[in-house]
Amino acid sequence: MRVIVTRPAAQAAAWVRSLRTHGIEAVALPLIDIGPPADVGAVHAAWHSLAQHRIAVFVSPNAAESFFRHRPQGAAWPPGVLAGSVGPGTTRALRSLQVPAAAIVEPAADAAQFDSEALWQRLRDEPWRGASALIVRGDGGREWLADTLRAHGAHVSFVSAYRRAAPTFEADARRLLDAALDQPAQHLWFFSSSEAIDHLLRACPGREWGTARAVATHPRIASRARESGFGQVHETRPTLDAVVACIQSIAS
């Protein structure tokens, strides 16, 4: 059984390496392309105003890496500003970018899911009335955390640090996709995004997915896979150990 990792290229490569160290045959087929922001000037402006915020929340590793990639020369993480992370991957990215560990706020290690709701459990007791929060994301996204912060009196702004797009399948990627479509019993789709599922469906119009199998790292993603017709959908926490255990259970 071959596991198809559908994350954006950088994260997919890291997951493939990790899964292979556990004896799992894994390959990358990124279903979301990451591009530069449409407005680099807005990212620069967000950096210049960063010290005015109580927190800057990063919705993904790509958000953190892209925000720092477009950092103005000489800019540094300002003291006293929190860096919100929705999960371990984003936290690793922030630490690699030299954000002080003491500034990072993330979901509890034993949280059922790593998402905005889990991050809020760590933020809800902070004094938000009158505070300013910046959410660093791609072009669009969920509004739940922003709405929740506003409901607690915070002023919320956004900056788009990168753009998401449907993938362009080169020859190797097309061959992998064709193999997965032709031999669904020998492949397992690994989804970490509902948008990745949508891109896959658009790339294969009219395709029936009843014999395909998938692993999803969040209930919303699992629900989207089921709605799309995947015959078997397994939910798991997004940690490496949980994903490996889930895949090994399916394989056995």
C-alpha cells in the first residue's frame, strides 16, 4: 500500500521522509501550490506594525514561512508580542525562524485536534478587550478565530502572506495520479486539507471515488472526503505517531 501525501510541497516532503522512517511507502503529490502574496507591501506594513499587536496568529507553517520570507531588512520579532500557532508544524516553523519560544502559544499537546478552536483554549483567559490581533494567513480562510476574538473585545486584522492555488501536474505527478486512480486498493490518500480534496476532484472530473481510501487529520476534512464519495475514510489526530498508527492499522 502506497500512501499519497497531499500537503503543499515543503510539508509533503517532510511527511514523506518521516513516514518512510517508519517503514511506510509514502510519496508526495501536493494538491495545493503555494505562491507569493499578491501584495508584498501589505506584508511589509504588517511587519512595521507588528509591535502594536497583542498577538499575531499563524494559521499554518506556510503562513509563518511566507511572512518571514518577506520580512523587511533588520526587522525582528518585537518583545511582548505573542505568536499564535495552530499546531506543532507551525510551532516548529516559528522556532526555526527564531521566534522566542516564550512568545509562542499553541494548543495543548494532548488536544483532540490542532486548529483554531484548540488554540483558543489557550487564549481565552487573556484580556482581549481593546487588544489588537493580527491573523497571518493565505488568501482567505476560516473566520472562526477572528469572530471569537472580536466577540471578546479584540480588534482583528488580517494579512495575506501567501497565495494558494490548484496544482499543476508535471509528468511524474500525473503518472502517480493515474496509478492511484487505476489501482485504488493499492493506494491510501492522506489529506490534511479540505481544499486539497476539492483540487483533486476538479483535476479528475466525473471520477467515482467509491473504491478509494483516505486518512484525514480533522473531522471537517473527513466529512469533506465522505461527501466527495470516498469509500473508506479514517480519521486520526495530525501527529506523526497517530498517523503512523492509523496507516499501520489500515494496512494490517
